[in-house]
Amino acid sequence: MAELEAVIGLEIHVQLSTRSKMFCGCAVSFGDEPNVHTCPICLAHPGVLPVPNEEAIRSALKIGLALDCEIAPRSIFHRKNYFYPDNPKAYQISQYDVPICGPGRLGEVRITRAHLEEDAAKTIHVGASGRIHGSAASLVDFNRAGTPLVEIVTEPDLRSAADAADWARLLRETVRQLGVSDVNMEEGSLRVDANVSVRPAGSTELGTKTELKNMNSFRFLQRGIEAELGRQREVIGAGGRVEQETLHFDPASGDLTPLRSKEEAHDYRYFPEPDLVAIAPTAAMLAEARESLPELPAARMARYEAELGLDEAQARLLAGDPEQAGYFEAVVAAVGEAAEPRVVANWVTGDLTAALRASEDAERPEAGPLADLIGAVASKQVSHAGGKQVLAILVADGDADVAEIVEREGLAQIGGDDGELAGIVAAAIAADPDAAQQIRSGNGKAIGAIVGAVMRETKGRADGGEVNRLIREQLGM
Ligand code: ADP
Ligand code: ZN
Ligand code: MG
């Protein structure tokens, strides 16, 4: 049977960190005592009227612009009707066919829409202690009821669980940098649902999808999707059909359990919210949102690849961490012409990260000293191995002087024109005639023995490339 390719689309709920709720003045909170941030509006008393939160609308505009979305000149609120104890009005105010943010894109993934809505209350299922007349019971905390949410929906453009998790990380970083949400998956201010299907590779039709709810970390998101893809491939491999349903993934057991069969939009009896007028952002609001956007990870990544010549993996790594990216750029500026940005990226994401992990007291050095070190290695005054020794000292003493360390520790590279390195190489060859013979007869790997001997003799202060060159030269190759 043809290979089955994965097709994944994500729905992401971003809880906005506005001061007050979407339609009332209650504080947006997390972790407070239950039911202290409530009022007649978010408790759905009869006769009250919702008042839209302008800050939430401004936040939604920022998210939409950051995702390259078309912004609707007039978008409208709808009522989504359903009964559940976390939903006191028996409807949720959401958006339906005219969302505030229309089609857009983040990286390789098309955004279908992003709309504003209100969050539900939190239900807490209690065990035996909370039983009422012998039945298990649920408690409701209305602090969360009415918290503003932006729901972002993607097209089914993702093709693997790992890509889905990576893209979700990029989205989180993007929203975090807008400053409109805590984007904390564990606390639920970022909630990701994954829609998953498979289809024969090369097909353009979509298979039947299932929906995985609310995985509370990127790792679980990836594992849940992997598990579900495996299950669907098995079902189809055995001649069965995937049922459209909503599933819960238990990361501890790896089990996928059905939550409910999927409801359709018409089950919700969507209709326009009669108590609210259309959202019509003014030109000034749009301009303000546009001007407030920082350089976002996707744009930064593209710039690192196009202008600084970084490879994709390096660019992604740096762009995903604004703090580290800022540092990287400061070092690139300080290094100037002395080394390529690609080399700086290798130091920052490689050797420096390792040095910082190696000791608890290690701190990132100032950009200047690291730039001096990178320049010294690039110009072969210090070998790479010697450079790492300098780095170990720099992370312990952030503004130490690189030239001084090199001098004091005797790390100046041996090489150059004075013939010292050539002499050491000659001695190493003389001491290991066996290896020399093997290299001459074409065994390229044997050169490692001589290089190793030279490195021991020089305590790592020789340039590996130069040592290789000298060995070949002296063996007449
Ligand atoms: P529903 O009607 O079930 O809400 P939508 O068409 O609104 O479905 O899509 C919801 C999400 O599911 C979107 O992120 C979309 O990209 C994704 N999706 C839709 N169809 C598929 C499919 N066959 N496989 C994977 N994801 C899909
Ligand atoms: Zn309220
Ligand atoms: Mg839908």
C-alpha cells in the first residue's frame, strides 16, 4: 500500500493578558482564590449588557498583523450556543463568519483566521470527598469566565508531528514578543489542539481527521500527534476507516481516549450577537498596532539567512530566543570584519552555550571580549582548542582581557613562520614510523595518530588544519 502522509492543522487559543475581561471590568487573573473576580456580566445575570474591551481588540490586531493576516474593516460577534456548567449564559460570545483577522501566514503555514472570543469558567472535577448524594461532582470557578481569547486557526499545512511542534514554538515566541499574552501552556494561557489525518502520499484530498485536545506542552503535542498518526495508519492498514472524533491524549500512558464525537457548526446555532456592534478598527488603531510590532522571529530568521549567511538551523535557533539573538548581533557588530557571522553563530550557540552549562557560576561574557576571542581564533593567533580554554576563563570573569589571558596561559598558537610547529610535526612523524608508513600508502585515517601526538605536545595550541598540512608536506604528499 502507498505510504500514508501526515496532514496536520492546529487551533491555538491565546489567553490575552489584558487588565480586565473581554466584556466586563473584572480583573484577568490566574491562581487566585476561586470566584473572586466575578460580576453580574461574567456570571450572566439577567438584563446585563457586555461592553467590549478595547485593549483586547488592540491585542488581537497585533496578533493578526504579526501573522500577516488581512484585518476585517468590520467584524462581528456571534453567539455560540451550548450548555455546560462552565458557560453561564449557555452561549459563548465568539466570532463566526466575519472574524477580526482573516487569511495570513506564519513561516510555511497558512493562517485561516484569528478571532476574538471569551473564555469559559474552569470546572474542577472532585473525587469522593466532593460527592453529592453519592455521585461525583464538579466545582466551578468563574474567575476565568469571560477572559479574552484569540483563537488562531491554521490551514492543514503541517506534515509531521515534529514540524507541528516546531511551528507551535515559533507561534508562541511570536505572540510572546508582542507582549499580549503569557503564552504559558502549563497554566493554560496557550492551548493547542491538533487536527490530524493521513492520506496516500501525493494525494491532494484530505482524509478524515480527528482532533487532539489541549496538550499542555510542546513535547506532549508532538508525542500525541505521533501516537495518533500511528493509530490512524494502523486502522487504515487493517482495512478500517478513521472515525471523525475528538480524542484526549494521556502522556503518561500514551493512550488516546475518545472525548466525544465531533459536533458540527450547526449544532451551535450560531447567530449574530444582538447586544454588540461590529468591531471597526480606526486607522489610528491599526497604525498604532503596526508600529508596535517588534522584529518577529520569522522575519529575523529570514534576515539571518539572507543577510548574514547563517544556515537554517542556526537562524532558527537564534531567532527563537530574542535575548540570545540580541547578544549574537552585538557580538557580530563587535567582531566586524574579523570573522563571518556564521562563525560567530557557531561560537554563541555552540561553545559558549556548552561553557555556560558546564558551571553554575558561568555568565555570558560582554560582547567585546567574546568578539576579541573569536577574532583571535579566526586569525589563527589562538587555536580553536586554546580558544575554548580562553572561553572557560571568560565565562567566569565576564570582562577579562582576552589578550592578557592568552599571554598569561601561554595559549598563543604555535604555527606561523618560525618553524616551531614544523619541528614538532617532524618529531611526531619520527616517533611513529608505522603511522607515517600507513599515511604514505593511502590510509587517510592514520593521520589522526600524528595529529593527536602534535596536539598533546602543544597542549592543543596548534591549528589542526596547519598540522594536517605540515604532515602531508613532510611526508611528500
Ligand atoms: P471543523 O469543522 O471540524 O472545525 P475546520 O475545517 O474548521 O474543521 O478545521 C479545523 C482545523 O482542522 C483547522 O486547523 C484545519 O486546518 C484542520 N483540518 C481540517 N481538515 C483537516 C484534515 N483532513 N486533516 C488535518 N487537519 C485538518
Ligand atoms: Zn465580570
Ligand atoms: Mg471549525
